Amino acid sequence: MEPLIGALNNLLTMDGQQINNLGRLLIFGGLLLLLVAFLLNLQPMLIREGAEGKRRLYSLNLILGASILLLITLTWGGLILESIYCLQGIRCD
């Protein structure tokens, strides 16, 4: 495990401390992919199917959508909170 962590640390950071552009791209790309996964999960609930035009709710999609939304809220909220603290000069890592 240690060689993998060392290689990723060298690839995604500068001097082992600051995140480089590739690391930022990976972080923000992952956050945007969470949003895409949430929207793709909502798609079956928003499309009308059948002659009656009723929307069908799938319990698995609801559970998965709620868990992805919770993950989005926690990760994006933590990132925003860390940015606000860093802009104020408090706990800037």
C-alpha cells in the first residue's frame, strides 16, 4: 500500500504538500461526476412512460438518489466550508 500512496502523492501534489493542477482536476471532476450520477439516477423518475403519462417511482432509485444527494451535500459543503475558512485565514491547509 505504501508504494501506491507514495506514487499518488508524487503525482497529485507539489512537494508533497500543495495539490497540483492534476489533483485539482481529479477532485473537481469527481465532484462533478457525483452530480452527473445524481441526475442520471433521477432520469427514470422524471420521464413519463406509457399511454397514461404516469411517472413511475422506483424505490431503489429513490434510495440511491437520496444517498448520492447526501454524498454531494457533504462533499461540496465541506469543500465550500474549507474554502471559506481558508479565505478568512482560519485553518488553511
